[in-house]
Amino acid sequence: MDNRDKFPTINVLNVFMGFKNPKLKHPITPIRFELPTGETHHVATIRQTHKERVGQAVHHHFVIQTKEERYFHIVFDTGELQWKLIQEFDPELLFNQ
């Protein structure tokens, strides 16, 4: 199993901030995403974000809550210019509620 199977690529509608805007709290803001199964989810809240350098690339991590109150960890990889699904998880795993 390689990382493409473990962390599938997903389609994400997002905004890249070009200038300061009080409506955008993050430089990259996911709005909606589609899983490989065809399921579509609308982002209600970005619960956590962080960046990590991986070789020449930067990975932008997002822990999001959807409008259906499901929780996902997704990543934007600047090296591949792709979004990936890391996992869906239960809200009990959020430590800083």
C-alpha cells in the first residue's frame, strides 16, 4: 500500500487569501470537499490548523467540522498541489474543546 491508497486525493473548493480580509481567518480556507466515493461535505468550522515542512514542500493541515457534524483531517500539499484526506474521526479525539 502506498500513500495514494492510505491518504486518498480529494477535491476541495477553497479560497487562497490574496489580501487581508476579516472574513478569512486563514491564508488557505477550505469551503467544501468531495471524497473519492462522491460524498460531498461543506465545512462548518475549521477547528485546528498547522503547517509542516516536508522536504521542499509545506503541508497545510486542517481539522474541520462539517455541517453534518462530522470531523475530518485534510491536508494541502504544496509540493504536489493536491489535497489529501488523512482521516475521519470522532469528536471525542479533540483535546482542546
